[in-house]
Amino acid sequence: MSTDKIKIDHVTGGKNKDELKNCYFEPSPDLPGSYDFYDKNGHRLARDLNVGDPFEFDMNGLTWVFYEWTCDNLHANGNWRNNGPAVDPTLEQEGTFTAQAGGGVDGETDEPGGILPLEQIRIFEVRLEDGTIIDNALMDCFFSPQGPVGEYMFFEQDGQQKGSAIKGGAYFEFKLGDEIWVLKAHFHPKEETAQGHWHSFGPDDEEQGGTFTAQAGGSVPTAASAYA
């Protein structure tokens, strides 16, 4: 049995989302291949969970449901919803979560300059095809490893998920603002970096394209970078 807790370190969605931070999965001691789920204080909320099967638990006066989730001994991710009131009455109280062994968000802050979760591979430089550095909507979007080895999720700056099951060298498409974007990334897991190509298509069929560079641990001033 793994001694590492697979701890939730990033959550998107409704106003209660932060209650999930530092909750964690652990391999079940009773049923090989399944997992137990605990709150941040170590109280078991659900047991003998089969990966991918929706499960329900009660926490802090709310009923929560995890669904379309994956987990291994290193990472977990999926979707959540609960029966709490939404921030906006037109929106549902739901979102996504990611977790990692040895992770957690103790000491993390949402203010600029805060400590980023280790495995947020964040875009810090965007260029046009001619090498000109630009500041567009891709800046500070980020990749995060998904359950299966070699697959990633993609998020915009505020944590809204835009893609999943992304593999290196494969194109994926998403909408950001009024534009359709197509990206292809190449990942380097040991260095926790990525680079690739992008194309955007505006509402008037205006097309742009270029390259991007990303790394874990925060942004790097573009002035310190040299185009190769």
C-alpha cells in the first residue's frame, strides 16, 4: 500500500470548491485496485471506490458527488458537484479537481506571486511565426498531468478546464473568448516543461499562429528568453 496521500491541490468551480483542497485518496487496504477518500483531517468519507464509478459523500453540511474521475498511485482528476447554492443562480455548483501524491495546498495563496502547484505547466511565452513575442490569451493557461501516463488536461488562466486526455504531438481544439484555438504540445515530464504550436481563428476568420513555451513552477520573464 502506498504511504503517499493523493491530495487534491487544484479545484475549479463554485464558491464551495476550496473545501475540497487537501482532501485525498489512498489505496484501499481491503480491496486491491480500489481507493478510499478522506477529508483534509483524515476522516474517511467513502471507501472501496472503483476508479471511474461515481460516488457520493457528505462533508460540511453538503452532499458531494465525484464523477468521471481517474486515479492511480500518483495522480487523480475528475469532476465534482454538490447541492450547495451556486455563486450565480444561473450556474450549477460544480467543477473539476486534480490531485497528486505528496501534493497539497498548505501555504498556497490565490494572490499574484503565490506558490503554484508543482505540476501546473504554465505558458509563460507566446510568439508569432516570425519569432515576435506577443501577449495573447494563451499567457498563463496551463497543462496538468492526467491519470493515464502521458496524458494531460488543459486549463485557461482562471482554472476553467478546456481539454482533457491530451497527448504530446497531437492537435486539440478549444474555444477561448471569441476565438477557436488549435494547439499541439510536446511535453518533457522530467523537466516539467512543454512547447508547441498554436493557431487561432477569430469571428471574422482572422487567423494567427506561432509557438508557445511552458514550464512548471511559475512564469519566467520573457526578456530573459532568447528565441531559437
